[in-house]
Amino acid sequence: MCRRTSHIHKVDVLSVDASSVLQVGDSQCLDAVSNILAVQREKAIFYENEFMFEDYSAFSIPLVAPSPTEPICIDTFHDCPYIFVRNVRVPFLAAASVVHIGSNESISLETRVVNIRHLFREEPYTGGRR
């Protein structure tokens, strides 16, 4: 891995979410995983152990990384051993996201999200009949 020195004048970040990375400088490996089970209810009544990650296959199915269909050959030449950045403005880093200023050898990011919405149903219109 090519090592370089990162010079940053200003970084403005409002919020960094769980399992996200704000990295200034070189890194060997970045690995971020985030599992999100979001439940929205019209009436906020929740019971203990009602929603468990193991109950949803989306969190347990193995993900297979795509493999290139042809070989990739990359030659890089860094004319300058420095990275100069004047200004970075990132309002929000969401789940398993990365802002990286520097050299990196490998990166792996995974986010799995299950959204559940429980809404009240209106009684069906029967025209006055039961």
C-alpha cells in the first residue's frame, strides 16, 4: 500500500451514525457492518422480545461478494506523497458508510435493513350493514 500524508484544512461533519467511519490518514482495512431493524407504529406500544434479529432471514442470509468477470489490473503512480484537501462538508454519515481521506488497501461495507410499519386499519365501509 502506498503511504501518503493527508493535509486537511477543514472537515465539517454534523453526525456520524453507528458503524460508520470518518478516517483521515492511511488505513490497512476498513470493515463496517450495520444491521437495522426499524419498527414504526401508529401507537407506540412495544413488548419485550417482540422483534429479534434472528427472526428475520435478511440478517442471516450470507452475502456473496461479486467476482469480476475478467481480471482487473491496476497500476498507480503517486506523483506527490501528500493528499491536500481544502474543505470537506458531510452533513451525515449513515449506517456503514465511510468518508476516507488517505490510502486504503481493502474496504468492506455491509448494511442490512428491515423496515416494519404497523398502521391502524380503518373499518371497511359496509353501507350501514353489518
